[in-house]
Amino acid sequence: MKYVLLIYQGPTPPLPGSDRWKALPEAEQKAIYADYKEITKATGVTPGLPLGLPNAARTVRVRNGKPEVKNGTYLTEGAGGYLVFEAESMEDAIALAARIPAARLGGAVEVRPAEQYW
């Protein structure tokens, strides 16, 4: 079965370029990048496209038939990325999600089974 893992950075992540990121030792920055790279190479993983930083996002809603555009993310945490993981079980997907750096650095990873609706 395929699972979609939605990666949320959280409100206080050490995003590249941020003050929190710059405060991390270079070795830790490299380790975080290495962790993400390792995950994208794991068997069954199809990495998603890289998402831009949350401040570059625009959220669109339609109200009374007209689009309303808000600067920023829909959720305050902001999605940091996603991947698709083909695995035997939800437990396997959860185990992979626990390896994603965002899950330990103030964010979270949402795991959803992929469904075929049409």
C-alpha cells in the first residue's frame, strides 16, 4: 500500500537561512541534510518536489464565488514537504516518519494511506 507522509516544520523549526538554523553547529546542519537524503533513498520512497519556504506560500480560498488570496501557509506550521512511501503496513510508514528530522525538531509528520477516488 502507498502512504503519503506530509512533513510539517512546526512553528519553531531550524529552517535553512533562519536564525535558528544559523545557530546550529555546521556538523548538525550537515547531519540534518544527510538524514533527509538517506530517507529519500530508502526502499519504497518516492520523494516529493521540494517546497519553497512558508513565507513564499499563498493560500487561496473561494468566498462568494471570488478567490481570496492570503500571504503565507494555510496552517501556521506550514508544510515543509511530502513523500510517498510504498510499505507493507501503517506501522512501517510510522517508523519511516519517525526518522524524518522535522518530527524531532519541533514539527510533525502526518501519515495518510493513499486512496484511489477516481
